[in-house]
Amino acid sequence: SGNVNASVYSLQLPFSFTYSNNSFNYAQPFNRFGISPEYKWIRLHLGYRNMSFSPFTLAGHSFLGAGLELNPGIFRFGAVYGRFSQKTIPNTVNPLDTLQSPSRKGYSVKIGIGSQKNFADLIFLQIKDDTLSVDTALYRSKTAQANAVFGTHMKFTLFKKVTWETEAAVSLLTKDLSNAQPFETGNATLQNMIGAFNVNSSSEYSTAILTSLNYTAQKYSVGLQYRRIDPNYQSFGAYYFNTDIENITINTKFRLLKDKVSVSGNIGLQNDNLRGNKASQSSRVISMANVGYNSGKAFSVSGSFSNYSINQQAGRLPLNDTIKLYQSNRNISLTPILSFSNPKHQQMVQLNLSLMDLIDHNEFTASNTEVNSRMALLNYFLSDVKSGISVNGGINYTSMSSVYSSQVIFGINADAGKSFLKGKLNGHAGISVSRSDLNENLGWVNTATASVTYKPHPKHLLKLNLSHMQNRYPSTSTVKSFNETKALLSYAYKF
């Protein structure tokens, strides 16, 4: 695969391609080509491309066709037409082994006004399957479908510091185009309006909305976000949605003590079962915080904390406490740093500490599900500016445990490098020695690496990587010993 970007005066010509090896089973080596020329406020898309109008409508889905984007002044226009999915050819030996994909074609249009900071867009998308490309004889459960999406995307800046942004969409999905039973609305006018969107008794609609309100000042900001996506929400112009979800989140960040301290974080509530038809409902608490301190001299430290919990509640049916899901995932990290620099040398001492726990609050399942890990790394870095020599060394400790397995690894590591020929030639060598205790099986995990990089010309680069890993456990151990040696020679050319 590759990308080539050519610029001729004000005309931008980006090309991209993908090439696959020819073989007996595949006789189309050159299979993807696309170009998106751009001139001032006009941009054209031809071939295999992707475009995005909003996350809930057309959101980066690849297509084979043509697209156009116009942004003259405050006018915002976009349009695309093409094939969004190609029909798959069934495996003649076992047709049911082939994932059925019909030919899917359609279009999308965006019309709006505004700039990057203030705009309002209206979006429409309609994509449907080719009924002739669905082989019901081979795939009896597969039917031709159609999808129409109406969406809007707006963003406004109020009073220079308040920003309001909203994305909303209504998706109309018809699951079976061959269904002859009409979609009854009881309203003649509405019946005529929806008649153009391939609706029948298999059609259903769903909605999605994401809205946020943010206040930003010089040293702090605060925001409120609400998101709701109905169950089974789909857009044929996007690949995936996390559906049946509703959450509200408060976020903030600020700086203190003459900008030496920075704090950011958020907290929110999330739940599913929006239509009340599930046997159970899950509620989650989401919280996260990051804190950093920079003295402006030698010392700095950063830390983070996150806690995500999920609590299952009764829905249509009573919930059995013995299998109830009630868990918390807690992560804590701390990284203090000491750095010393002068024109000749650069030095740094860094400590990394992290903790992760999966805590099960259900006493009936906790013994089988809880997991925890601990990690500590202490490293020292030294770089000599004049000679081009750099060295680093450190010690490490990692432990991971659950009801099924436990492992403790601790060891040392060292690395050294030097540049030659005014930076054109660089070499590195490193070694690490670790003691491993895997389920009370003691062993050694040793690694040696070396690399040489040579750049004789700004456009040419040669690199050689060598590595050898040795896992050594006693012959009586249940863990197998092995050696692994790798060599990689690479060449890069920059146009």
C-alpha cells in the first residue's frame, strides 16, 4: 500500500493504492485506487474513498464512487454516491461458509452554513441493498435491506467562552425489502412522505443524540455531556455503534499555583435497557482524574486515577443475586521524574508505579473473577551531547494474579547507544535479565537486542535489527523452555 501527495500550484493531488500478491486463488493484484484532488474550496473524491458528515450518519465508511465537498465562505455542501458494499461470491465447495454480503449502493447529502467554530448542517443518507444480489436459495435467512437517516450537526460559540455542540439523527431501517405488507401510520400526509423511503411492515426507526455544553476560561474549563443511542441504531454509512446506552458526564480541567499544577477529570452515570424490554438493566459509574505537578526545575510528577463500575439491576424479570454482575475496575498510576540538563549532559531518573484491580462486589462470584496486577519501574537515562553516547539502565517488578494463575517477574535492563558520522550512523545494544515465577515454576527470561541505522542520504534509510530471547525453566516444570532469534533488515525511501 502507499500514498503519494502531489501539489501543483494550488491544486492538491493525493493518490492512494493497495497492491496484493497474485496467486492461483486471487487474480486481481491491483484492486484499490482513489484520488481526492483539491482546489481552494473545492474537493473531489473519486474511486475508493471515504467521507464523514457526522458520527451518526455518514461516518467514514469506504465506498467506490464519487464525492464532492464545497466550502465557499459560509456555505457548506457535501454529496456522495457510490457502492458501499460489494457482493460476495459464495464458496462453491461450502456455500454456507461464506459470509453473505450483498451489493449495497446509495448516496448522502449535506447542506449547511457557518465556519469551523459556528455551523449548522442538515444531512440525509439513503443506502439500500440490490435485491438481485441476495441469493435467498443459499442464504435463506438473509434479506435485502434499506436504510434512510436524517441527521443534524450544530456547533455554536456563545459569549466567546461557551460552546454548545449537538449531533442528532433518526434512522429508518427496513429489514426486508421483499415484504409486501405496508407500513401503516394512520396519517395520509405522513404515509405519502415516507412512501419514498422503501418502508413496509419490517421497518423500524431509532434515534441517537449527543449534546455537550462547555465553558472555557483562561485557566479552567467545565463541561456537561449527554449521550443517548437507541437499541439497534444503525447507519449504513458507518461501521459500528455502541447502542442501547444513555449517559451523562461532567468534565473539568484547571491549573493552579502559577500553572505548576494541572488537574483534569470527569464523572458520569451510564445505563442501558432504554426501552425496558430486557430481563435486566445495568448501571455504571464512570470517574477519572489526572493530576500533574511541574516545579519548572528538576522535579515533576504526574498521577492518574480511574474507576469504572457496573451494577446490574432487575429489568422485566427478578435478578438472581448469585449471578448478579456488580464489578469495579480501578486503575492508579504515579510517575515522579527528576531531570538535570546542561549544555553537555542530559540526565533523568524516572519511577513508574501502577496498580490495576478488577473488584467483584458479588460474594458468590468474586473468588472466580477478581484480578489484580502491580508494576514498578525505576530507570536512569544519561545522554552526552558532544560524543553522541546515550545509556540507560533500570530495574523492574511486575506481578499479576487471578484465581487461575499468578506470575511475578523482576529483573534488570540496560541499553547503550552512540551516533557516528555526524548522526548518519547510529547503533544500539541492550540486554535484560529477569527472574520469573509462573505458578510456582521458577525460570529465567533473558533478552539481548542490537540495532544499526544508517542514513547516507536524506531520502535513504537502512536499518538492521537483531534480537535473541531465551526462556529457561527446569525440565520438570510445566512451562516449556525455548529460544527465539530474529533478524530484520529494512530499507526506506522518502520521495
